[in-house]
Amino acid sequence: MPKKQSHAADLLGASRLAVEAAAGLTELVEAVHMTVLHKAVGPRLARPVAGVSKLVYRGVKGVTRMVGVSIESVLARLVPLLGEQNGWTGREALLAVLNGVLGDRLAAGANPLAIPMSLRRGGEPLVVERAALAQAIPDASGRILVLAHGLCMNDLQWQRQGHDHGAALALERGYTPVYLHYNSGRHVADNGRELAALLQAMAQQWPVPPQEIVILCHSMGGLLARSACHYGAEAGHAWLAHLSKIVFLGTPHHGAPLERGGNWVHVFTDSTAYSAPFSRLAKLRSAGITDLRHGSVLAADSGDDRFAHAGALPECPPLPPKVRCFTVAATMGKQAGDLHDRLAGDGLVPLASGLGQHADPLRQLRFDAADQAVVYQTGHMALLSSSEVYTLLRGWL
């Protein structure tokens, strides 16, 4: 069983973030300073002053990074000495949020705080090898339920208000639940390709012959499942032959307006020379978050500039063939189209996006009428504990 990450590894990762943040803030201040200087005295007079200022800023950034190297050197020595971390109940949730917001940067920098993708039970990673799975899941059945969480969340958060859809379906429908844990700040397509490979390994190493695989996904997890199906089919994976059903809960199939709103932050900040340096702050959000703008699931959708304000909508692959797909969308309104529904949807995802509906018929995700449902006066997170949602799941599965 893989070891849990130690406090020292957490501190090491946090120190890297702090050093990067300090250096980044210095660069931001420098950019504003240079802009003001050029506007005030003109490029010719500003040049000698700017040269001195750049030396000062370079020195500040150099010292910052030197301190960071020293901290990392000390903490790196402590990592193997402090043993397994325990007792910090908020660590999982904090890391999930951190990975959701900055996960692509964490992964690119090999930061110890980056969450590696794994299947877990009770918060413990499963070793995807037949003997290890048989030992970890002695009662494994051939009916496998994979639960995929959403942005800034983790597998433990399927447990909400005393209810866990996966555990309940295990009791009532005989499924063996396994919970996906992943870095939700990476591109959906990168996670989708990795999930496809992980499900292929799981199907091959499962302790008993798989009878069926069902994926239950919340929010971004649904985009991830669709991406995994695409890349699994592209690679000729055998696990797709066992995939019988996918259930989407609050999945932004056609995007979430909150991300699109975030993308407009730097439309305004880029509009003047004085505010332009602050557009860097808007561009700190992760690749995973920007994928939520229009519900991107393929690598080709990433483009050269994921913060571009215009351009073609991403490709919208159809639902996987020969797989029965269900979708549940929620709204804060008492009925579709009322003020709460129009303003908030479920708080994050509009009703139409959750149902796969789009003004362009070619982009519609065509769920059968019997395989889609709307729950009212329900928020995005409440989908995880809603008794109405569970009744639907029990009927569909």
C-alpha cells in the first residue's frame, strides 16, 4: 500500500508555492512600476531609471528564490524522517481545492502537493494489481461502480450529510464501489486519457471477471468520464466492452458561466496599460477550470492560448455508443425558467448545460427522455446527498 504523504512533504510543497507567489508578486509590482514610469516621463528618460529598477527587482527575486532553495533543501531531508502524516482532518479537502485552482502548475513543477490519480476506498489508494485488489476488496463483485468527483473536490466528499450514493448502491444493488481521486486542475483531456488507462488496468486486474462497469460522476467528473470514453475507444481498450451505464450529476456538458465570467476579468484588465499587469492574476486559474468554460473534453480544444476570448467552440463528441447514459440537472428554482433558475441554475451549472442541451442542434447531447431528470430547489453540492437523486439512481441502476 502506498505511504501517505508526510507533514514535511506538505510543507515542502507549500514552501514552493509561497516562493512562486512572492516572485510572481514582485514581477507584478515591477510591471506596474515600469508602466507608470514610462507614462510619466517617456521612454527615453525612463530608460536609465528603469535599468536601475530592474536590477533591484532582479535582486529581490533572486533572494526570494535562494531562500526557497534553502527551505526546500531542509524540508527534503525531513520528508523520509517524519513518517506518515495523520491527524490533520482538513488536509484532504484543502489539497483538493489547491489542486483544483493550481493543479496544472503543481503537476508541471512536480510539487509534492500535486494529487496523483488513483482509485481509492476509504481514502486509501488501491494498488491496481490482482492480488492486492483481492486483499483490499475481499468481497469484490463483478459489478463495478466507479465514482468520479468534481472540481476542487476529492473522493471522500461523496459522503455528505451522512449519505454516500456509492455505499448505498453497494448495499441495495450489489455494486462494488471504487472512488476516483485526481488532480482536478489538470486539463480534462489529460485526466481523461489517464483515467482510460487506469480503467483498462483495473478491468484486467479485477479479482473476479467483470460483469459490468458503471460510472457515476459529479460535475467535472462527467466531462472526465466522457473524455476517458473517447480516449479509451481511440486506444482500443477492452474496459469499454464492460461499460454499461454512465450517470451524470450536475455535469456542465456545455460549460459553466462562472468560468466564462472569470475569463472576462482580463478582457477589462488588458484594456489599459496600467491595469494590464493585473491580468496575470486572472490567468492563475488552472487548466481544469478553463476547460469548464465550454465543457472541453479533448486535447485538441486546449489551443495555444486557453485564455483567448474568442474562437470556435470546442468539439463536442457524442455520448459513447452502446452505453446507456443518464443525466440529472439541478436548479435552485421552484420550476424551470423562474428567476432563481435563470440567475443561478444549481449555483454553478445552468439547467440546459446539465441536460446537454444547446442552441446548435449539432452540439446537443441526446439523452433519452426517460434517462434525464431535473431536481428543483437543489444546489450543485446537494446532488450528492439528495434523496430524490438517490431514488433516481436506484431506479436506473
